Amino acid sequence: MLPAIDQFPGYEHVAQFNIQRELGSGANTWVVEAAYNGNFGRRLPFFGNLHSVPNAHDTLGKTLGTNLNRQVTNPFFGQIPPNTTQGGRTNFLGRIMQVMPLWRELWAVNDPIGYSNFNSAYVQLERRYASGFSFLSNYTFGKALHSGGGIGAEGVHNVGATGNSNGPPQANQSMREIYGLSDYDVTHRFLFNYVLDLPFGRGKALGGSANRFVNAVIGGWTMSGTTIYRGGTPFSLVCASGFCRNYITIGQGKLSRPSFAEPRVPYDNRVSGHRALEGSAGLTPYFNPDAFQPVIDMDIGTVGATLHGMRAPGFSQWDYALMKHIGLGSESRYLQLRFEAQNVLNHMNAGRPNNAIPNRAFGTITTQEGTPRFVMVAAKFFF
């Protein structure tokens, strides 16, 4: 690896439009907001392949085919240390035809060749805290696409033998080959949170004339919560260890992606994430494993950088908190008792399907998103 000649952190172009409308007045004021956000990355850092022939699949693979895997006399023998990949008496024809055949691989660190596009619109309804109640809810509709882009540790990962949306193009094709939905793209996201002082105790709607001891029990309670629902994210299909290495072996790229089996068959089984969980009753793979196969010979994968038309299961979670304020003689001195629960309903969100082919679990789900219910009880003294 060596630094790119024109290293550059990239450009970020931002476009925003926002409109707000206030409804009501005084303690019962609500704010409605609608907005558009756009973020466009250009010349993003990635790892540029300097050793492979540009578009090696069309240039070499289609014409020479498996001859690229044939051992031939190495014209560079004696010019390179013999104990290296390129230094033997013979070598793969594909490696001898590298742009820089004296080097096994040569990558330009932080080459500014990546780009990204993000567009989103959201609507929001908010009631600021007043009279013991606040509320905020918003819905976001968005789309994120990218082709490379990653600096430092992320960039090092991207240059690895990774055949997914974060990996390099197959057979050193142009960056357009991996342009598509980002694996973090979420089309729909809905969130709401609230704070509510419960109407019990002195001065409240219920128990407003309670005596001191009753008020100490029923008064001073506040509850709050946050709920999120979001759609699933795109996912990639990759080849298991030892497969789809045709262009790695001859030094003309990294991993190829899997291909669709021919004749093609429908691959979306249209089942829930829970139905695809390994060990569930009536287990049905999330997608049809028989619809895909590893690449053969000098082909490249026909499956895109993310699997078209499919997303991982969605995600939902309810968090809840209940608090009790106990006065200790002055307004600034009180004890707060807190009960907090993350994922209070203990809802299990299915994770992404196993995406490596061939694999026994290919198409099934064996992980979960988020965590099980987590409860915390605490006391805090304010003075």
C-alpha cells in the first residue's frame, strides 16, 4: 500500500429546506415541521487498485477465460526475490498480465474515487413541555446510496477480500459497479417520545385534596418513554471462505460476488424474520438459497452489491421510565426514585439473514438486533 498521489478527504454538499407552523397558544402550543435534507459526497477516499488491469473481466476474463489460471514461464524471474508470489520460475498468466507485475498487489490509500447521495424528507409534531406534558413524534422517509468511501480503519476493511457493498468493484471495474443502496439505508423511520406528569396528588385532577400522607404515596409520579419503528436495511450476499476467488488468485481484483442460478427462480420467500429464525416452528429461509450459486471459471457475480428488492427485518423497541419525586423540606432538596426499562416489552428483533454461500445456514437468521429487556432501578438525591 502507498498513499494516493492526490489524497483528499472529500467534498460534502448539503441541501436543506425547512418549514414550521405553530398551532395553538400558551401552554397548549404545538409545532408542526416539514423538512428536506440532502447530503452528497464527492471525491470520497477509497482504496484504488493500481496493480490490476482496468475492467479485467471484459478485458481478460471474457477472451482468455480459464487460461488466466494456467502456469506459464515467468519473464520476470530473477528480477524479483524468488520467495515472493511474483518471483517464481512460473506464474499464473493472469498475474504476469498485471499492470504492475513486479508487485503482488499495489493499492493507493485514500484515493478520492468514491461518492454518495442521500435524500430524506421528514415531518414532525412537537408539544414542548408545559402543564406536565410534552410530546414529540416524527416520520422520516429517506434513501442513501454510495459507491465506496472510507478512510482509516474503514478503508483498510474495504480493500480486503470483501464482496459486499463496502468492498471494491469486481475484477477492477469502475466504481459504478458497486453504486447502489448503502447497507445502512433505512427507507421508513418513525419515532415518538413523551413525558407525562401523572394527574395524582395535591393540585392535580385526581386526589387534589389528599392529605399529606396520601399525597406522599400517590403524588409526584412522572412517566416517560421512547418508541421507535424502522424498516429493514439492505444486505449483501457474499461467498464463503475459499469460493469466488477467481480474480484474487490471478491478481486482477478481490472477491467476486455470487451469481443468480440459471434458469432464475424467485428468491424472496416473503416471510417474517421470526419465521426465518433457526429453530423456529415452520422454519422457512428468509430468501431461497437455491436461487444463488458461487461464480465459476472467470465469471463475475450477477448479484448486485446489495440484494435487489430485499431488506433485512425491521426493528421496533419501546423504552419506558417511571419516576417518583419525594420532597425533603425544600424545593431544591428531594429524592428521586427511578425505574427504567429498555425494550420494556422484551420484543425480539430478528437480525440479518446469513449471507455467505455455500453455508448450511445460508438464508436463515441466527442473530438478533438490539438487546433483550434491560431494567434499572435507582435512587438519586438532589440538594
